[in-house]
Amino acid sequence: MKKSRIIVLFRNDFRLHDNPALYEASRTGEIIPVYIHESTNHTKSMGGAQKWWLHQCLLSFQTSLENMNGRLYLFNGNAEVLLPEIIETTEADAVYWNRCYDPKTYRRDLKIAALLIEENIQIKSFEGRLLRPPWEVVKEEKVPYRVFSAFYKAFLKEEVPKPFPALKESVFAETDLKGETISSLGLLPKMNWTKTMEETWMPGENHAIEQFKDFCETKLARYHEARDIPFPEGFSVMSPYLALGIMSVRSMYHYLKNNPHSSAYIRQLIWRDYAYQLLFHFPDLHGISLDERFTSFEWRIDEADFDAWKHGRTGFPIVDAGMRELWATGYLPNRVRMIAASFLVKDLLIPWQKGEEWFWDTLIDADIANNSMGWQWVAGTGIDPAPYFRIFNPVLQSEKFDKDGRYIKKWVPELKSLPAKYIHDPSKAPDHVLQEAGIELGTDYPFPIVDHKAARKRALEHYGQIKKG
């Protein structure tokens, strides 16, 4: 009996472990692994930093398949156009994929599935992105939860499916497909600004698994209190691997669930599912304030302030350290993300969408659901927002979470000679202290671009008008 020839369409699931589409296809037929890079067909085109990360991860995944005598066929273009052509060339009779939930891609997948089914092509989709699909943990009326605490409580009553076994061997179909090379996809920047990222990140599924296990053995027990300290000693740094599906979130969950120290970390994994639930039910989450009252909010458009924020020249060291780390490494610790985001939307009153766009372009762990919900949460414009009066004081946050200025000294080296007493707010340092440290404010390091106390008052006035309707 002739075996089925199955195209496995990869999209942010570049792994052999717990890959439902790949595993099921391997069990039932000869597989044809395909990746189509759609640079303009998604809700948001992939940002520059994540393109670099994708290039590295494709190289690693290609090697994994080659070790099983397989090959990942690469294409650049529109899946609606290319997939029927690939099916014709390969004489495939089925297409399997793990579902994507960014709104445009999800709708497009439904359209492709309907067209191919009409052509007698079997279509199977699987959950390979989340702990549970975004339509499962909902209220009895099938409407989404609007508050995380309620979603979290409901989620804990549900079972998370066990992960699929890691694929160790498979039968790959012989085809006349040509495809492209990874280099020809054009993922690498034309200007080389990725040196620090290359030194910081190690791609690949095996490395991701090893890193996660090391985190569980050496850091998980103190994760609850250490995750806010802006150094990687206290957190897992798994988000880049989750963003491109190099690591399975279900595998992480089941590895953790019987560990007595895991509740705080599992809560973060469930928070990720919550973000996707909101994105699925509110597909404008990535660009429009979900609280409709904010359509008339008086945001400021100040490109000079925005540029100072982007490039770490605000005069607030913890903010500047974070934004410089982001540019250099493509990553930001979660606490620093919140401080930097709050500063942009509350102190500067610049629209959250501009900050979201910058993070999208510069984060290697850019994730449409997490990024969008995080910004709306900080801005107070979402369904389950932070209270509008929660405005982070960047100096107090710095003193609390970077007490000795270690993080600041690494990323704002011009301040490294300042005593810890003044490193969180150099503008308060006496002249003789600045002179001894070799710092001239306004030349070596900027004066604060706003007065936080006045900016906080201004933000409360603006938000107060919205809250009063």
C-alpha cells in the first residue's frame, strides 16, 4: 500500500520534541518538511532582531533534520500561492501544521485549509504553541476571561495534555523540490549590529533543553524573589526559545508541575496562555487600546523624547540601562521592561503603540500576544490593566532592584565610578562627586529629560479625565 506523502508546515515550532504535527505525520506517512518565510503576510512583519534569531535557529533545526537524513525545504513568499505549487510538485496528499494564533495568519490558515480540502488534500492542525488552545479555558457562556486571576483559577482546574515524544527517526519523502537556502531568505541585517547578540545567545533545541533543566536545578527555588533582579542569575531566559517554538511550553509545564518550587514560574506560563486567549478573542490587541475610552486620550507626540528613550539617553539610569541592553542583546528582564514601558507611557505620555513597535523590532523574543498585552497592561488600556495610578518611579525601582548599581554599571558604563548612593539619580549628586567620577552632566550623561514628580502629576491628570469618562 502506498504511503501518504505529508507536508509538515513549520511555523515557530522548530523542534523535534513535543511537535504534534511532525510526530503524527511521521507515524502515518513519508514527510516533507517545509518552511515558508512570509515577510509581509502576517499581522506584523517580523522585527529585525528576531529575523537574526530565526536565521540561527533555522540553521540548527536544519542540522537536526539532516541528522535523520531529512531536509527542511525553504521558501520565501506567500503560503497561499506557494503551498498549492509545493503540493503539485511533491504529489503530497496531506498537509499538517501546528496552529498559529496571530489573527491574520489564523484566518489565512482557515482559508487555505478550506481550499485544499476541496482539492481532496487532507488537512490536520494541532496545538503546538500553548498549554491549551485559546478557546478552551473560557467562561460557561464561551466568552473569554477579562481578568487574569479568574483565568488562572479556572486554568488550574484543567488538565494540560502530555507532550508528544521527541522524534528520533522518520521516513522522508523523495521530492523534486528545490527551495532556497537559509541565507537567501534575507534574514540577516545588511549592517552588522548583531555582535553582542551572537555572543549572548546559543540557538538550538538541545541547548534550550539543557538551559531549562539547569534553571530548574539551580535557580527555580529562588525564582519567586530573584526574577525581579535585572541579572540572569535569577530567571530562566527561556522566552527567546518559546517565541520560535524551539522549546515546548507543555514539556516545560510537565517537567515542572511536581516541583514544590514551581508555582511562580508555572503562573508565568499560564500568563502566556492568557495573552493568547485575549489575542484570539480580541484580534486588535496588538494595535488598538481595548478600553475604548482611550480613543480620545491626549497622548504626546515628541520624537526627541522618543529617540532619547529608544537609545537610552533619558537621564534615568535604570531606563537607559534597559534600553541599551535591549539594543545590544535583543532582550530585557521583565522588571526592566515594565519600568521602561511605564516611563514611556506615563512619564512621557507617548502612545504605547510606539513602544510596542520598538520592542517588536528589537526583541529576539518578540511575541505578538505577550508584547501587545504587556504594553496595554502597563498603559492601563487593556482588559486587565494595571491600575492607572500605578506609575513606576524609576529611581525607587532602581534602588530596590539594582541596589548596588551593578546592572547600571554594566550597561551605562559612563556612570560606573559613581557611588551607589548617587548612581540611581546622578542629577542629585554633588558637583564634587561628579567631578571625582569624571562625569559632566549634559555632556557625558544627560540630565533627566523630565521631572518625574511633575510627569506623574501630569499623567494622573490625563488618566483621571479618562477614568471619569
